[in-house]
Amino acid sequence: MHKARGLPIAALAALPLPAAAQETTAASSSTSQTDAPMAVPAGYKQVWADEFDRLDAAKWRYDTSRNKAGWYNNELQYYAADRPENVRIEKGHLVIEAHKERLADRPDFGGQDYASGKLLGPAWTYGFIEVRAKLPCGRGIWPAIWMLGTDSSAGWPALGEIDIMEHVGWDPGRVHGTIHTRAYNHVAHTQRGANQMVPDACTAFHTYQLDWNADRILIGIDGRAFMRFDNDHKGDPATWPFDKPQYLILNVAVGGWGGQKGIDPAAFPARMDVDYVRVWQKR
């Protein structure tokens, strides 16, 4: 399988439209709802993992590219780099934590009242990806585990986006899985997605999973798929741009979709704990 290392920060800044796209309601499109067992396919081998015994700069990079200009989706956070208050390893977990604070001494400060963290990982084409995480709750908070295509020249949404997990704090326990393409995206209200209630998503760890091959995408939780998107095999990148590398992103945003009903000061600090990230591919 083709494998890449991810999109450069400069290319990220050039993207013309938002990623981890903002929806207008708490309900994802239901056109892709499914209910099926989900597991690492036979014949796959683990090709990459991070168990978070340390923060490995060879595996992850900070994304600070829009701090000065402001982030898409009406998000209100500043994404800090090399700041343990926002990104750190704690008891074998990656912690990404949002605070209500202004980092006005930073040279790329854009006036934000909140600080958080966003990490970019490697890229793959096809595979089974599993992230074990405990999510933050609280009105105004928007954690995500997602992927973007590495071809920045295509622009969003043509490059493709796979949202493995999104959770908006004003609708606690509802986890969304969504894809965006040129034909199917939230701007046109044609995105393909589904959602699943996980009542203890913010108090317990769960595995958020993606099974992606040349025929279809499955998104699930704890071994059960709840979203399916099929390749129509028309060879049209507008409907299936997912034959190219996508890189992994972990972040906790403030505002945007998560802030549609305001931001609760009591929500802070808001942290996403990640136990591990594991990736398998056909070998």
C-alpha cells in the first residue's frame, strides 16, 4: 500500500475551506447508517502504532498554521505548540486539553480567548485505524479524530475528509462519523454520515475505528460499525477521492459546531485522553 508522511504545515494553511466540517444540527446525515460487526480484517498486519509512552516528534507535528488569521468554522481556540498545559503525556495517555486563557505573548497570537492542541500524524491509503480515547464534554467543546487528503492542490472538500469521531459538547454522548467530498459535503448539505449514542463517551474509554478499503468506508465504535459509505466505482474523484493518502488529525476545538449553543465557562479545562493509536494494512 502507498504510504506518506502527511501534509506540510504550509500546505495546510493554503486550504481554502474548513476541515472537520461544521454541521448545522446535532444529527449527521442518516443516509449512511449501518449496524454491522467490525474488526481488523484477515490478512492485515499492524504497520504503525503509538502507545504514548512519550510524545514522539517523529510521529506527530503541531498544527498552528491558522492561529494568527483565525481557524475555520468560527472556531475560537489558539492551538499551542510545545506547551504541556495543552498537549502532554500523562500516565501513558496523550492528553489534549483546552483552557480558557489568552496566550497573548505568542508571536502568532490571533486574539483567541482559549488555548488547546492539534496534532497531525502520518498518512496512509487504506487500512484499519483504531483510536482508544475518552472524550471531553461541556457546551462549546468539539473534539475530533479525523483525516484529510494530502493533496492540498485539490482544495477542500475535493481532497476528501474522513471524520472517524466528532463529538459536540452540547449534545453529550452523540458520536458522529462523516465523510466529505466535492459531491458530498456540509456546505452543499450533502455530506454522508451517521451518529451513534455512547452515553459514557466522556467518562470511559472507547475504541473509535475506521475500516477503509477500495470498495467502502466503515466507521464504528468498540467493534460495531454505525456508518458505511460505498465507492460507486465510477472513477470520479468528486464522489470517491479516497484512493489517495489521508493523514490523521487529533484535536480539541472550542466553538464552531461545538459552540452553536454558546460556551460554558465551567467546561474548562476540557481534555481528550488518547490511550493509543494503532494502524493495520493488508500485507
